[in-house]
Amino acid sequence: MIPVSHVFIIAGFIFTIGMVGIFIRRNLLVVFMGIELMFNAANLAFVGAGRMHPELSVISDGFASVPFVMAVAAAEAAVGLALVVAMYRATGGTDTDLLRSMKG
């Protein structure tokens, strides 16, 4: 049995990797992958909190909130892919510095 503290440490580590991916990289696809990592870290933290306090109905609903977070992540991936395709067609690249020059 894995201790709950390890679950939170792993969730924090995954969230940090996602945040570093957002702030360091300039490729729009890598930025969206960082956002997906952050969503998955939040899911892991929800499940860890639900496992830590099963007697509390508010926190144990963390298991129920995971499908909703996954649905938001799927919608974000679809919208993000549409933005990447539109940006590539308009500018010929996926560098985030090119977003500043998009007008219209």
C-alpha cells in the first residue's frame, strides 16, 4: 500500500514538470502537453485526498470529480489542436512568439 504522502509528492512533481514545460518551452504543442500534465496532477491529488479522508463526503467526491476534469482536459485538447492548426496555417510555425504578430 502506497502512503498518501507519496501520492501528493508525485502529484506535485508532475504539476511542477507541467508548469516548467509551460514557462520554458516556446512550442505551442509542448505548452498544451504541460497543461495536460497539470490536469493529470490535479486528478492524482483529488484521488489522494479522497483516499486520505474516506469518511468525509466532500473530499471523497474527489473520485467523482476525476471524470469531469478528464472531460475538461479532452475539450482543452480539442480546442488546443484547433488553435495549433489555425496558427500553423496563418504563420507557418507553432512558436509562441509568433502569436504576438497574429492580427485580424
